[in-house]
Amino acid sequence: MKIAFYGSSLLSSYWNGAATYYRGILRDLASRGHDITFYEPDAFGRQQHRDIDPPEWARVVVYPATEESMRCVLADAARADVVVKANGVGVFDRELLEGAIANAAPHAIKIFWDVDAAATLDEMRVDRDHPVRAALPDLDMVLTYGGGPPVIDAYRGFGAAECVPVYNALDPTTHFPVAPDERFSCDLAFLGNRLPDREARVEEFFLRPAALLPERQFLIGGNGWDSKAMPGNVRHRGHVYTAEHNAFNCTPKAVLNVARDSMAHVGFSPATRVFEAAGAAACLITDAWEGIEQFLIPDEEVLVARDGQDVADHMAALTPERARTIGQAALARVLSEHTYALRGAQVDTLLHDYAARTAAAA
């Protein structure tokens, strides 16, 4: 099928944590014969901080962040069999969603792909005129990258014809074990941009343990942390490019995952970083959220912390041998059950099944 995908960026993970998710799923869909065009605006410095060159498996159209250019790329939706609008493009989100639906061919499958479903649903609950809420009657399905039963039930309650989680996963061709890199040497590392709905949790689960363990070394990567007051045993790395992820994950004794507020509240929302770290055989410590057992087994494949004290206790007790054992177990689990090849197969089946049902009804 010919897929027109309107998203934040395929080429850059700069202030764009969904980049590796898009790459993993779309690359697999391309391998299954789908013809993919990804439309992304030239905005927020992403094109100046590219992680990859335009890939051979997708055509990437970078358009100026102007209304005229946005209207031009929306016209291409008329030639697609599947039209996807992802949330969080950052410019003209309402117009892109409305335009993607209006320009889609009559036979096209129209999809809203929500990579921040918990936050979107919170907005919809307080705004009856929310663009996604208004668009649901004209959409064929909503796909999300997490949320489980709470998100499915909420979207159906708002009138979605179909809502299916397509979870984050591992692309073993891009994230895998490598040799340690001294630039990332530390006891515990955290990678994530500074965002209002995660900062308090980073303070609790990362900065508090650093203060409790002054003899240990901590490393934080991601944008926005340079102005944040931190304990003296915390180093700030800044933006970590995708090509550096493996070394970032492989070098520390352990790697921390901290969910955003909305995702932690809803549960069933493992971040991309969870699978990328597991794919590098890192010993992962994650803040507690409902549904973790669906992805990794606590105390065997991941360490779970209820608060900063738990993180400190895990680090105080963690030996290099136990860290390696947990990391190897996590790697085996994600390779067998949580790869983008499996997620791509899921989406491929969804598309073909929907097309078959539509053809039968016609």
C-alpha cells in the first residue's frame, strides 16, 4: 500500500523522542512492500541535528514550516492508500489532521497515530472542541504506542471506531551491545529531554538517588538540563545522538528509565528507551508503572523502583555480575517478543484486514 505519513521527524531525534519508533515500524513496513512517504516540517532545529540521512526505505519530504507548504504536502494525501497523521508534529497539528482527512481518497484508510495518548486524552476530556475529538468520526482507526486497556477504553468512549496499541520495541539492527565508551562511564545514567511533565519524576528517581549516594557517579543526557541545579556527582552530557545510544546504554553499570507523568499514571506505556537499553543488554532500572510485567519480568529482566530511595537501594546492592545477568535476560526477552519486526507485522495485518473488510462490505 502507498502510505502518506505526516509526523514530527523521521530524520532527527532532536526534541523528538518518537523518531526511533517511527523508523523501526516504517522500515519494517517497507520491507513488507509498502511504499512510504514521510512528511516532516523544517522546525525546532531538527534538520540541523539529523541522526540519519534520508533512508532508502522511505521517501522523506521536508517542507518549510509555513501554511502554504503545509497545504502543498497535504495535497499528496489524495494519492495514498493509507493516510496517517501522528500527534506532536509541533506546527499546524490541527490543520494537518483536518487536511489529511479532507484530502484522503475515498478508498484510503485514515489513521491518527498517537505517540502520547495519555496526554491527548487528558486534553480531550477538558476540551470538547479538541481537534482529535472532532476528527474521530472521520477516522478509520487510532493507533497508539502505549496505554493498554485504559487508553483503548477511553478512545472508544470518545467514539473511535477502533483503537489498537502498537507498542515501542527494539530494532536490533540499530540498538545492540557494543564496547564501553569512557565518555559515558558512570554508575547510573539517564537519557531524556527536560519536559514539564517529567521533571519532578526525574528529580525524585534520578537526582535524589544521586544526592543519597555521593560516592557514586551519575550521568544525564538529553536537551534542556544545562540550567538545572544538580548534585556535584552528576554530569550533564547534552543531546545524545542515536548513533551514540548503544555506547550510552552499554557503558554504565545501570540505566534508568523515568516515565512522564501521564504515562506513569495510565501504565502499559514503555518508552522507546526501555527497549533500546534492553537491546544493548543494559541493566535497566525503571520507575514503577502498571503493566511492566507484560514487557519485562521484575527482578529478573528489569529492576523496578517505587521512588528515589528504591533506586538508591538498587544501586547500593547492584554488583557488576548481577547487572550483566539482568541485562542479558532483558536482551533475550526483547529479541524474542518485542522487536519492530513483530510490531510491523501487527500493523501490516491491521491494514490488510481493514482493507479486506471494506472490500467485502462494498
